[in-house]
Amino acid sequence: CLPCGCVQAAAAATLAAMASPESSDSRGNGPERQGTVLERAGSALGRAGSNLGLQRASTLPTDSRDLAFAATMPMTFDLVSARPFCGGLWKTQQFIGFIFGVSSLVVLSILQPIPEYPEANAMLGITLLCGFFWVFEVIPIYITALAPLVLMPFFEVTSSEIAAQSYWNSIQMLLIGTYLVDIALEEVALPRRVTLKLLLHFGVVQPGVLLFCFMMLCWVLSMFCNNIAVTLMITPFAISLMNAAEEQARDEAAAQSELPQTSDSDASDDDVHENATAAEVQRFADGLLLAIAYSTTAGGMATLTGSITNEVIYGIGTLQDIITYGKWIRFALPVSFVTVILAFIVVYIRYVRGLQLKLLSHEVLQIEYDDLVNEKGLMSRDEKIVGAIQIIQFVLLMIRPQIGALTKSPYGATLIGDPTIACLPAVLLFFIPSSVRQGQALLTWRTVHEKFDFGLLLLIGGGFAISCGFTQSGLNMALGEGIAGLTESANPYTLNLVIIMVAAFCSQVFSNIGTATTALPALYSASQSSLHNPLALLLPATLACSFAFILPTATPANVIVLAKSQDLSRSLRIRDFFCTGFPLTLLVIAFGGLVCYITGEMVFETSAPFPKWACDEGVSCLWVGVPGEAAQNVYATSQACVLDSNQTTCMLWNRTVINAVPFYGSAER
């Protein structure tokens, strides 16, 4: 049945069961039996709700290894929901995704709605199939990423060799280098030790102080490490502190109740006070987990390696030569900072304002620190070295353009790039002996094998393969013609805001990874044929993919805190995400969008005409010495021109068609 039908059937079953004679009091067990019926109905409604994609905490695994995969595939790892299709393999929405995906490919291949570019129809169908399969998790998202490689040669879009090149390039090596250092940092538990030391310095911790400390720690760490790894590191530690705080509150209330009572009402008041105090701790715990998810997502925006969505844009076309590590930080860090501050304000107002309790005493924090010492020992040389290597990697990536300028080939090509800079510190981890584990290095291959999610390499490669297919099939030309009319007269700031709103909304529904891997290659290809500066479309869209705070399945960080909340006395609920994330998303779109537009113009000149480096990359682009308006209210002496299918005429940004033959072989080609 359709998802809404599942809910209706569950509700009908509830009413029928409550109205049946067996549930009446005439059998002597009416209330008990009615309670059982309601429990069964609640379970049915819960399963229907999770079939709608509204993941509940109880449907997800809590084991760290399983949760690392469930962070990007929550539906696949759903432990509870009914799977009535494909022999018990698929949930309802997975079956719907399969039907929509396959139908899109078949219908577009038959109807051929883009007659000028026949292969573009199949490529559009392949893109939609991947999009539906990613959104509905028909099969694991990493295997869906292989669909372009499998399908494009059969539909004559491109060859297997060209498609396969997308799955292993410099971007994947950059990802490997940064992830290896992240794993080493997780192994030595340095973030946990630093946090406890900081909290012990404050003594008795007020709720607002604790919230701010955790958010700033997650925000900073997510710049250095991938935000998924940071969430997996910090969330269990935060839950341990919250459980200790709740136990402390109940112990204090119990000690108070043991004092001589003057009346029964005094004892009743003590019980009320104990429950109220525990409820306040639970309320703060909900806010803290949401704050961890939001701050890690915000921190991941700031660096190219902090978020998977950022790594997608870095590998499109030749953008890795334009968007350097340092430039991205200058562009995205202000947006990231605005986002984390807005997240703190929203969470504080909803969960912390009005709390009277003192969460953690010095004794509780000391017990937590003693447990850490018993588990890991005193701060070791390993922690210091790993922390230093993390900083060295960050600094080297920041100054990579300067390093590259010193190492040029005889032909002027840069020899040292980001992949080399990222992998150099990672390789050092295998040469330095550990002072804690005798006979082993700081990082071992067994640890890497257990904790590295190699599927991410396929996922990012799938996005690059789609981008390659757009160019090879001519789909970029068809999309560009459609987008050109929208971008030609649009105000740059309005266009920036519209892109952010659309990408942010899609990320809430389709997840930020699915949105980025599908939409960013499409936008880049469309910008090439519409002659609109690709950075003006890609930069806001990439950041907006991280403006996903409303639903628990929108980002991996949201999924992780939802699953881990099962270790609290009360799990997070869908409404916790919605009621907190909805106002935060609106605020971030408004204020973050403005900052994004300002920093994009300052760092990348996004309002400039279509750049020559983008024209040199495309086979259908010609750089011509024709003066005129090359962007809105911007005039240039030379500009890009899109060639037609016969390569004899081309179209300028203002839609003027000129003869291209005189410009062939010119120095400006």
C-alpha cells in the first residue's frame, strides 16, 4: 500500500479493535486489553511513520560501526519497519523509488523530449534514476553511485573508460588523506580529554556554558576533521555526561527526601521536585544533542574536507585549480560562523532559557575524567603527536598555493597539489611508533580497515560520473538553454537567494548528500552552456546543502544524534528536529545567504562574466575577441561564446549569434 494508506489502515485497525466486543469490560479485563490494543496500534502507526521516511531513534542501530553506515543510509539500516516488497527486501518507499527511477529512464529514452541531443535523454533518465535511488535508498547509496558507470555505455552516452576515470582521481586521494588523520584523532580520544579539562576549569557548569563549550568544540573540530567523524566522537561522550547529570540530580533529590519530613505534603513535594529536576536535565540533553548535530554541520561548511558536499564541488571540472583550500575558508568561514551562532541562539532559547539547575558538579566531571584516565591513561605522547599532525595537515593545505608555486615542472605545471599535501601527514602516522601500544604505529591498517568508510569514494565518484555524462551527452547544453532565460535578467543577489532556498529545501527532503551529488554537476553543466559564472551557481548551492536542520535524515550528523539518543532516558523525536530546525533554517537562509553573497563576491568575484578557464575546459566553448556586455551590467573586451552543433556559429551571453569560423586558431582560443 502507499504510505498514506499504511497510516489509514493502522488508524482503522485501532478504531476497530477498540470497538470490538473483546475489548469491552464485560470480559473482566477491559482496561488491560484496551491498553494492549492501543500499544499494538501505536506500534503499527510507528512502523507506518518510519515507512514514510520519518526515522525514529528506535529504528536505528546504536553500535558505532553500524551507525557509521546508517548515518548516510538510515532507511537501509532501519531495524523495525515492515518490508512488504521484493521478498522482504524493500520498504514501501524503496519500492516507490524503484518504480519512479526505472520509469523515468524508460520514459525519457522512448519519448526523447530533447531531440537535438539524443543521448541527453538517456543521461537525464540515468540522473533521475540515481536521484530516486539515492533519495529512497532502493539499494545502498554507494552501489547506486555505480549506476552511471554501468548504464552510460549501454545508452551510448560515453565509454566505460571515460566513465571509470571519475571514480578515482585527486579528490578521492584528498579525502583519503584527511580521513586517515581523522581516524587517528578518534583513536587517541584527544577531543574528549580536552573537553573534560575545559569543563573542569569552569568548576560547576551552568547549562548555557556547557552548551556553548560543546558547540564551539564541535564547530572547530569539524573544520579539521570530517563532520561525520566528529559527531561519532563527541555524541557518546555528551550522552555519558547527561546520564551522569541526571543521576546526580536524582541522587540530590533523594538525599533531600531522606531529611525529616513534617507532613505527607512535604514528601510529595520532594517527589515532584525530583521529577521536575530530571525533566529539566532531559530537556537540556535534547537540546545538547541537536546542538552537536547543528554545530558539526556548520563547522563542516568552513573547509573543503569538513563535509562530503564540499568535496563534491571540489572535484567538478577544473574547480580544484580555482577553489583552493585557503580561498574556500575565506569564503565559507563567515557563513559557518553565522550559522553556529544562530544555532546556539535557537537551541538556547528553546531548551536552556529558564533552566534553574546546575548541571555538572566538579565531582561528576572528575569522575568522568578519572574514567578516561583509567581507559586511556594520562595524556600520552601519541595524543600530542596526533594533534600536532592534524594541525600540520591543516596548515599545509592552507599554504598549498605557495608551496605549489615553488615546485613547477619545466612546462609550468604545478607539481604538488592538495592530495600530496593531505596524504603526507597521513603516511607519517604509519612511521611513528606508538608509546601506548608497543610494537605498533600511531595508526594501524586494522584500525583504518574498521573505521574508514570506503563507500564515500564511490559516492563522490558517482557525482563526478554524472557530471561527465552531462558533458558527453550534450545534456549540459539543453539545461543551459533553459537556465539562460532565468539567469539573464535575474538580480545576482536574488539568484543567490533562490538557489540557496531551493537547495536547502531539497536537502531537508532528499538529504544533503543526495542533493549535492545530483544538483551540483547539473548546475555546473548548465552554467557552461548558459555562459553564467559557474561559481555564482555552485558556491551558494554547496553551502545550502548544509542548511539541513529540519528532519533527522537530512544530514549524517542528524541521523547519528537521533540514533545515539536511545542511550538517554528519553530519545529524540521528530518534532524536536522540526520545531528547532525550522526556525533555524529560515534564519540561516536569510542571514547566511547574505553573508554568502558578500564573501562570494569578495573572494571569487561571482558577479564577473563567464571566466576563460571555464571556457577552455569545455569543447563547445570558444573564447572570442568580441567586446560587449558579458554579464549583467558588466562589459568586457573578450568573452565566451557557445558553439552550435555544427561548430560554425556560436552564441554570446546576450544571446547574439555570431560567425565562429574567423576565431578558430586565434591566440585567445
